[in-house]
Amino acid sequence: MDKSQYGRRDRLVQEKHHDTYGDNKKWPEPTACTECNAVYIEGRWTWYEPPFKANKVVCPACRRIAESYPAGYLELKGSFFKEHQEEMLNLIRNEEKDEKGERPLERIMDIAEDEEQTLITTTGIHIARRIGEALSRAYKGELSFTYGDGEKSIRVVWERP
């Protein structure tokens, strides 16, 4: 028997989707987060008052924050940011408030500043991209983003000299 081009070849089969912090399963309803009081109901996390008899877990966003494992990185560079830092951070906080209202698992984890740049880490990819696009619309500058890990993480860079 000839094992030429049609024969068996051992190969590593890549799984389609794996995210340690993603919801791979349905939680029993209702389920409430013990940290932030977000409630899993009707197949998604929302901001409802937790029912009296809700299952208790830690939501994926709170787990990411506790384990310091961000999904989004937003780098802000340039002298323009240093000059307008306060108003730009207000815009960033407003975008977080709007996104968090729609998607409870999308939050800012940390804002770290150094001499060359400011790095904002987020629990999800949507909020990082939304903040980057809001900065680009409001203050122009150069915006670039790169997805990694099969679109489970993002790096957004906004720069204006």
C-alpha cells in the first residue's frame, strides 16, 4: 500500500475557539457575580439587581481583573496626549461608562503612565477598539490596531505628535 499524497499525515489539529475567560457554557439562570453584581440572565451578562436566589460565581471580567490578564491594550503616545491628558482621560472614562452599560464584561482594568506613553488595559477587545476610535474621531491622530490570539486580544495604538 502506497502512502503518497493521499495517505495519512499526522498533524496538529487546531481547535476553533478557546478562551479561558470566555463563556464556553451556559450558566444556570439567574447567576450573579459576587464581585460586581452583574447578572447572567437570558443568555447574557447584564446589569440587573441580583435576585434573592441567584447562583453565585465570579464573572469573566472580574476574573481577568483579579488575575491581571487583559484582553485589550491601548497605547496613547505623543506630546499632544501629554498636553490634553485630562480632557482625553475624561473622554476615555465616558466611553467606558457607555460600553460598560451595554456590555458588563467590557471594562478598563488599569491606566499606567510613563514618560513616553500611557497604557490602558481592558477586560475585552470591544472597549479598547471603541476608545481608540473615539480618540481618533475627536482628536485625529494615527490609529492602528492589531488582533492577536485568534481575535481574542487586541493592541490599539493612538499617536499624535
